[in-house]
Amino acid sequence: MARYGMVIDVTKCSGCYNCTLACKDEHCGQEYPGYAAAQPVTGQFWIRLVEKERGRYPKVKVAYTAVPCMQCREATCIKMAENGAVYRRPDGIVIIDPVKAKGQKQLVSSCPYRVIYWNEEKNLPQKCTFCAHLLDQGWKEPRCVELCPAGALTFGDLDDPESEASKLVASGKTEVLHPEYDLRENVAYVGVPKKFIAGTVAYGDTDECAGDVAIILSGPGANAKTTTDNFGDFEFEGLPDNTAFAVQIEAKGYRVRRLRAKTQSDVYLGVIKLAKITESTRIGKPG
Amino acid sequence: MSEQILTQCTSGGAVWVHVKDGVITKIRPIVLDEADPKSWTIEARGRKFTPPRKTTLQPYIVTEKARIYSENRIKYPFKRVDFDPKGNRNPQNRGKSGYERIGWNEALDMVAGEMKRIRETYGPAAITGSTSSHHNWGLLFYKMGPFGRFFNMLGFTTLHDNPDSWEGWHWGAMHTWGYHWKLGITDNFDLLEDALKNTDQVIMWSVDPNTTTGYPGQDSLIWRIWLKELGIKLIFIDPWCNFTAATLGDKWIAPRPGTDAALAEAIAYVWIKEGTYDKQFVENRTVGFDQFKKHILGEEDGTPRTPGWASEITDVPTRDITALAREWAAKRTMLGCGAMFGLGGACRSAYSTEWARLMVLLIAMQGIGKPGVNVWGGAAMAAPTDFSFQFPGYSSAGWDAFGLVAKKPAFPMGNQVTQKLYRLLLPESILNPPVTWTGEGFCGQFLEQQFIQYTYPEPGSPEIKMIYRHGGSYISTMTETNRFVKMYQSPKIECVVNQDCHWQSETHFADIILPASTGFEQSDISEWGAPGGYAANKSGSNFRIIIYQKKCIEPLWESRPDWDIYCDLAERLGFKEEYTEGNSREDWIKKLFHSTSLPRYITYEEFKRKGYFVVPPPQGDYKRTVSNRWFYEGRPCNSPDPFNPLIGTDKADKLGTYSGKIEFVSQSLLKHFPDDEERPPMPRYIPSWEGHNSKLAKKYPLQLISSHVRFSFHTHHDNKSPWLDEIPVHRIIKNGYAWWPMRIHPSDARPRGIRHGDTVKMYNDRGAVLGIAHVTERVRPGVIHSYQAGAKYDPLEPGKPGSVDKGGCVNLLTPSRMVSKHASGMANNSCLVEICRWEA
């Protein structure tokens, strides 16, 4: 039996919302008995797109993270459900029974990922089904995956080592969105936005961009090196949250600069001007 | 009844439509099967690239089902309650009064009756009409067929469109590299392979392809991801960190709006100073460089165009300008603007002719056409494509799409009226004639069309008494939209008809409203992503797919297909036989099918059954015709460019400029407007008539840029699907109302006491628009970004010109002044505003 899962590559996502819209096209106002009641026309996002603006002018980027139901193997919603209203199919898909789950509002807060929505009108908790009603008809992938123009969503059998999804997981590049929840999720991610430290280096004497300058990052558990590009820009991506780092900038003929940065948010250090070592600075500060 | 899967085509992708019990249940991409031809493969840098075997859709197309069944559909024919064609017409109440439902016969009799009366009283030139851009899609039955054939047979004053998405290229670049047959932009062939193999970086100057690739869906997104995977750098120059920049960009450079030409001049300065340009190309393939060089070095006016000089103007650091110039010279660079899908907001601003011409000159200085160096629209065009397969687009026969197969085409000879109107000047023409202007907005026949002097009314011709709108809305898409509100309330306009699928902002100004069906409620035929005509053989998709657009459902409510409506009007006016030539809808489609290359590959029955046909992509060793390569190499043009009039002549190795070369000093301008200081023969930065250093900036210190909207094709999808209202990039729901976002930098928000999510009023002397402040680092300080073409003009005082608008119609604020005196384009992005918190 298959174990269906999805790998979501945040680095490919352009934020077009096709996944969210495809889901609405499939589920809004259309019910699939045994699988899901109709999604209300507005207000629910069974695959939600989270936009995160990172950095500050002029070093800005945006990451879009699509968040469907994680189809957890240790699903808290199953545990919190009364009456067996939430169950796992043999293929790993977690289904909220649209009849049995009536009135079970506690399921909404049972999910730490916040992907269960409350249908006020139907008195019903609802969520993503991986389009199980289509898979059972022979479809190869859910609607959101079919409509992704970037190839950012990969759907497949995680127990089949030959599936694209399995290969991505095996590549070691994936992680779950919140490993701390410890839910054995069947949805994994590539490129989950972490934190960056970036800056721009210029020569103080000429005010030209300082290209090809060595930048050394050090901090707990993360030591890295890079060089600036021809605009003098450098970036360390994928750093952990809330961690103090030291950045050292070394250019031949210029005084070494050391800066500190803490990754409470993404850090753009701005334009860092290097001071040229001249005779007078040498005399003033020997060694 | 079991589910059917039918094929359709839209303005943003070819689709499969699932229909059950007469109701649409799904809108999907078309997924190719094994019987369809093999995909192309590009081998580059040790990798093989081949596209996914399905179509991709623009996000707004994924909402088509919601749009088709939208509550905002025009469900019945209507008449304004206080409009009486036999008595009091109350034109002053247009935009204010409500509507009453009437029957089809009454509506058609009234419209035909008004047409007859106005023709007989004033002459056919007293009627004008115009269409949307892409509210539906279909080769025969979208607009140039039904509307174009009808009005050209009826006779009417043609309302010339302006080249609204590519103004600066049309009015400027055409004088630098020719290409009048492409309306001032270059063709794009085989550039995807060239880029994957040879390019080091792409400079996207005022381009956001992830937002504006339109018709071919999002097919090219994967190409840009490939560029990224290969480490090809993407540099973005834009005052707003657009969606492509924010997700794929390596570097964002943000000049003040309207100063891009200064940045371009400084790049040329660095290249000239450092000798890092293609001297051989400049020597052999261009004219006027010596004069340009003198100008750039300051030998003309004592002001060298140094990076420091440009930094003062653009607010881009001097060192960044120098670095950009050096990077560009050192690396094989594609320039992402200047071809379809690379048009950009900078071309819709004051003196944008200068920027567009300088773009051509810069890429010329780097040897346009050599491997890896070219103009490549948004990195969104020119996959391997077989253009020898003949299939036209809806605009291939001009303003009568049926003319492709009709015994007697109605265009261009059908219409006997010679009077012309210009879309940008329509309100002035109605309210304050006479009005004069320079140039035809689409000068695809010959370059000098843009020098023609027009006057309205034409001597001996009547003024306009009737306006007929076929889809779309000027209100919100044209500049200084309040002008149109005033125009519609003029007593000079005796009758306004609006025929459309949805209630657009402008529908509320009509006297008679005719409900039209969407493309999904009728059959048609088309190639996806291919409008034809000036855009012939421009492909931004992975596959050429010809679609039999199958009627999916019966027309909803009392709506009827446009063609059927015009047939009934033509019958009442006595020219139905001539209009239809006895053809049914199916007859037209079949005739069109047989006029193309399709019958060589597939029978009509099989085509109709399967619903689509994939033109076999070229394989392996096919003959490439990389754009502009022929010119770089100095040989005759061999591009599959059907409208290049020089192909096959002894000038086939020349461009369409007067000299046949790229012109640093435009010979056509030198001849026709030698003393024009606003578009001088040699391009240069000219301070904007409404820019950061204008006097008006003291009162309105913020520059508004209003680029093409991401989650709607013009006004056609916004305000039609509740799903789009929930996309926070598109609209922001607050207190139950879907507001338009206005993006502002924290350093501009703070002193105004504006916080993220506040309701704000953006205003200037032309109007005031409410929206929600989106405080973001993605706009440079001093700039507001808010999309144009919101489809919800919602004045607090309906019908009152100048009323505060709640719906986000930012074109109320943009200037009606045109690019420059003789460049009759719109300049939406030269717009000063102030913004403040709004307490309702």
C-alpha cells in the first residue's frame, strides 16, 4: 500500500496562489460524500499560502510557503476526535469524516499547523484530503499539484523509493515544517525560510563596490565563508533563528571589520565601508 | 449524466473544463497524452531541459468558474430607469440612476432604432464604439470578429487604441531600431536555448514576467527557474521589488520613477570611458555614435553623464551604477525589456520614449544578436517552436476576424467613415472639441503613421452622438478616469450601449445594457497564447496548441453570445445576410480550420473530438533563427517574421529604420520633428513633467507607480470572484469590504502616522482613492505602488465626477497628459500623490 506524501519546494514558489485557487475550484460548493463536505465559498484555505517578506530595502526577498494538511502519522486530530471521526486511510491520508465529525469544534484547535477550518454553517471541521476522491478515481495527483506552474509541489508514494517525492526526501534536502511538533508528517519541505545575514561592502576611500572580498561568518554551530559579488553584496542564507553571529570582512589593504548580528529577523547590515590602511593608520595603530 | 471534459481557451491559458449536468465543475490545465507529439529538449551546460507536458494557467484563470457564475454577471437586458429614447434621456444621471429589466426584443429594437435614427439624423460618423482587451478569448467570436465586422459594415468613427502596454517602445524605440511592423518591439526567436547555453545574466529593467505574461499562462516560469538553477544572474531595475524580483532576483536596483533614462546614460558613460562596448558592432551596424559619445561625455553641454550625475537624479548609489555598467559589459547579458512580456511600467511614463530608445542603444553597444546577448522579453518568449505551421490569431485580419475566410471581408474597406477618434482623448473630444493629436497608435503598416496629424471632428463630419462599448472598462484602465465620468454625463451623447458579460465600472454609465455570454458558453477556435497580427509568431508557451473551444454550458441567465446579438442587430438594420454570408457558427469554425495547416495533420472531426492539436515541436538539429543574429552577422533576415516587409528584398539585411541600422540619432525624427525638445532626434534623460523634482512634488511628494495587476487580466477578473478578494496581495478585506492595497515604505508611512492595515486616502488634484496601507520594504522610499485596473470604481457619491472612490480605481489619479507633445501615449507612472489616514 502506498503512503502518500508531498514535497513542497519553497525556493521554486512564485506566490501565484494557483494551489489555493485550484483547491477552491475543486471543493468550494462541491461535496464529495465520504471524503469531504463542500468548502464554503470563502474563508477556508485547505492549502494556505503564507507570504513572508524578508530583509529591508534594498535587500528584500519574499518566500511563499504553501501549507496543506501534513497528513501526520501521529496526527493529533485523530487522537482528539471522538467517535472515530478522523481516521487514517491505508494510504496514509487523514480524513475527517464529514458526517461523524459534526459538532467537533475541538478538532480545529487540535492541529498545531492550524490547517483544520471550522464550517459555521455546517457545524463541521474541514481540511485538505489530498483530493482522495480523485486519487480513488485514478488521478495521479491532487488539484493543487496539477495546477502548480513551477513544479514546486511533488506528490507521490513515500514508501516507493522510485517516486519523485521519495527521491527528494532521500536527497536529504527536505525537512518538515515544524520538527518540534514531532508528528511524523507526510509533507516535507525544501528551502523553508530561515534567516539570512546580508550586507554590502564598499571601499571607504573610493566609494566603489568591494567585489571578491572574503566574508567569514561565525556563530554557534555555523561557520561559513563567502565572498562578495561585484556589487559588494554578500549573503548567508538558511541561518537559525535568534542566534548571535559575528561577521568578519577582510579585504587586502583595508582594515578588517567585525560586525555582530542576531537573527531575530533577517538581517541586512547595510553598506559597510572599509577603511584603507594608510601610512598614518599604520603609525597610529601598530600591529 | 456523466462528467464531460471539454476544451476551452482563455486569455491566460488553455483549459480542460469538466461539466456535469450542464454545470461547470472544474477548470484544469490540459495535460498532454502519449499520442501528442514529443516535447522539445534543450541541451545546455551539461543538462537537458524539457518542459512539463501540460498547459499552465494564470491564477485568475483558475477562478474562471467563479467568474462565469459570478453574481456580477449581467443577467438580463437593462435600460436606465430615466432613459427614454422617445422623450427625456437624462444624460446627467448616467452613473447615478438605476436600471430596469427589459426584454431582448425591446432592447434590440431600441439599440437598432437609435443606430438608425442617429445615422439618418447625423450620419454614420456620429457613432463610435470600442472593445476590451481580452475579456474573452477566441479567434473568430471574441471581438475583432463580431464587433469589428458589424461596425465596419455599419460604418462608424473608428476609435484608435493607444499602444497601452508598450508606449515608449512604440513612440520611441521604433525610431531607433525600426520594427514598426512589431509596433516598436523586437521579435523573439530561439532565445531560450541561446540563453540557457550562452547567457551569464539577465537584466530585467522594469519587467515583472511572473505577473504579466498573460495569454500563454505561466509556461515560462519554469524557464526562469532553470536560469536560476544554472546560476544565471537575474538583476531587476524597478522602483518596486516586483514579484519576479522578490522570488527570483539576485539584485534589486530601485531608481526613482521616471529617471531610468539617466541611469541608462550613465551606463553608456562607463562603457565609453572604459572602452567596454562592442566597437565593431557600433562601427558597422549603427549610425550617430560619435554625436552620442560627445553628448554622453558632456562635450555638448558641459555635463558628462557620469554615474555621479545619474546618482543625483536616480537616487541609485554611484558605486552601484558603476558596478552595474561593469557587470553588464563583462557578462553576456540578455536585456529583459523591449519584446513582448518585457514592456514594463517605465514605458508608460513621461518621456518614456527616451528610456526605451536608450535601452536599444545600450544593448546595441553590447552587440545585440551575438550568442547570449539580446533583447529577451521577460525571459518569457521563444522556446523551440515550429512557425512553419500556419494558424492565424484573432487580429490577423485586422478588424474583421471573419475576413480570414469570408467571401467579402469588412475590413479595411468596409467602413466608409474617415473620421477618427483617439481613445486617450475621447473625453476631451466629446467635451471640448476640436481636438488634435499626432500619430496612429498602431502604426504597423509604416513608421510614418505615427506622424499623421489628426483633428476631431474631421471637417465636414458630425460629432459623436452614440457610444457602443463591447466589453471592458475605460474607467480604471485609462488615465484620469474622472474625465470619462464627465464625458458620459454630457448631453451631447444621446445614447450609450454597453454589451458585456459582467458589470464593469463603466457599465453603470450606459443607457442600454446587453448581457453577453462568456467564451465558455459558445464555441470557437483558437491557438492559445497567440493573438496573431502584430504579435504573430510570438510564443511564450512550451507548446503551440490549437484549441477547438467547445461550448461547455448554455448561455447563463438571459445572456447571449456577442455574435448572436450582432446578427440580430444586423437583421434589424438590413445587413444580416452580408454579415453572416449565410454561415452558422460551426460553418465559420470549419472554414477557418480548412484555411490553416491543421488539415495536413488531422481531420476536422478528430480535431473536434479531441478538442486540441499540438503542433509538433522541432527536434534536435532544426534550423534556429535566433532574433537579431542575422543583423549581428550582417546577413539577410531569416526570422519567421511574416510582417517584416524587407524580407525577400535587397534590404533584407537591414532594420526598419531610415538608415537600416540602429540609430543613435533617429533619422526619422530628424526628418519629421528635428526641433522637438521633448523627443529629440538623439535620446537623453529629460526630467519628467510630473516627477520627483517637479514643482507639484512640494504639494504631492510621493510618486505613484501603478503597474499591470497580478491577479486579474485588466479589469476582467477582479470583483468577479470572491476567491480573488481573499488573496491579500490583490485585495484586503477589512470590515467586510474588499479594499485595494497601497504599498508604502515604512519611512513614508511613519511620519504620516500610517500603520500597516490602516485605511488610507491617496489623492491629488485629479481625485481621491481609498485603500489599505500595506507597509513594506518592497517599495523604495518616496514611492507608492498600487496596481491599476481594479474593477470596482465605487464612488462615495455615485455619478459625481471627482467623488472619493472606495474601490481602488487608482487611474482616477493618473495624469491625462501624454508622454510628450508628439508621442501620444499614456503616462500612468508619472503621477504625484499624497496619502493620509482616512477616518470613515
